[in-house]
Amino acid sequence: MKKILFVLTLGLALVLTSCGDQHKAQSLVKDFLNENLENEDCSFKRFSQLTPTAMIDFNRVKSMRQEMNEFFDWMLAHYAEDMNNIRLKVLEYIIWGEKKAFEAGAVNYGFSYRRDYLDVAMACKNYEELRKWFLDKMVNACRAIRDQKEERSNSAAKKAMLYIQENYSKDISLDDVSGLVNISPYYFSKIFKEETGENFIEYLTKIRIEKAKELLVKPDISIKEAGIRSGYTDPNYFSRIFKKQTDMTPSEYKTRYGK
């Protein structure tokens, strides 16, 4: 009886969610659990207390697929006699997942995009057909979000690289560049290293030293000026960094390669 009441509670929660009152929907389910499920088995509590956002890890396709499989198994273990109710829950999760993908800018959405979803769910003759459709839709939403995130990360790294190449002579920092691409310094460091194979300082230093080399070979540019124009205002620091990168001091490099 409690599980039947829970199904009815979930149905009302779904209506409230669709109307935009997610907080009230979650409170409704939470109150029901607190009042009626103190002695229920742990697996029932585990899945019944999870909203779609808590269940779905959109950053990991494999783990999300596993969670959805376990959730489907849980539904079968408790509600196998009521396929329409499981169809309803499957539709709820698919719509929620696709909403998250839309909010992330990973998919487009039109008024009629889901016009066949109810027909497809009702046409599934057995639970395995329903499971396959459920998992396919959830995996597609997850992959769309993951791919969009990777695309944005790559774009941010490329934008940062271009900025460094154009502004290496200025006093620029990790915070400056991460702010430019609107990403936290920690996350920017991570994606920049993944994209370039170097951290921010390593990449900036490489660009500056390459520019210093170009300047040092010119007879009309002094070592001090070459350092300043490549981003190093302190001659001693410039000399130390240059030697660390090239195994030669700026003076030695200019003598050997200067025109």
C-alpha cells in the first residue's frame, strides 16, 4: 500500500515539476518518505529519494548508463506489474535529461521535437525494448553535454593561446587569461594543459623565449631591449630564464647567432 501511495505521490510531484514548482515537488516526496518509509528496504529508499538531477552524471557516460540500468532494474523489482507507471517514469527522466542538454546548449529544441515520445514508449512491447529506448535517449543527452563541454574547453584554450601570442610582452597572469575566457583559474589550468600539453607558465615562457631569440639575432636590438620586448623587465631574471630554456645566456646566443 505504501508503494502505491508513493507512486501517486510521484505522479503529483511530476505534475508540479512540469509546472515549474520543482521545490514543492521535492518537498512532497521528502515528506512522504519521512512519514511512511522508515522501515522500508534500503534500495527502495536509495532510488525513491533521488531526483533526476541527483541520478544523472552528465560528465561520465559509462557511470550514468550504469546508474540508469540499476534504476531500471529497481523499477522492475518494485513495479513490474505496472508497465504504464514505468513508462511514465522513463519519460520523465528522458525529458529531464534532454532539458539539461538544452540548457547546456548541447541540443536544439522545438515545440514538436518530442511529439512521438509517448507513442514510442507505449509501443514498447516489453521491458527490454523500453530499457533500450530509455538508455539510448539518456546516453545521447549525456554525450551531447559532454561533447559540448569539450568543444567549449577547446575553444577557451585556443582563445587563451591566441591572447598569449598577442600579449606575451605584457605582464599577464593566469588569472588574467582565465578571466578573459570566463573560466575559473583551476579549471582553466586543467583544460589548457590538456589542450597544449603544457601549463600556462610553460606555454607563456616558451612564447617569450622564442620571441627573444628572434630579437637577439638583430644587431640593432640590445639584450636588455630584447628582454623587455619579450616580456622580461628584469635583465637578470631574463638571463636566468633564457639560459634555463636554451642552455645559453642571452649574450652567448646573440654572439653565436647574431647577424
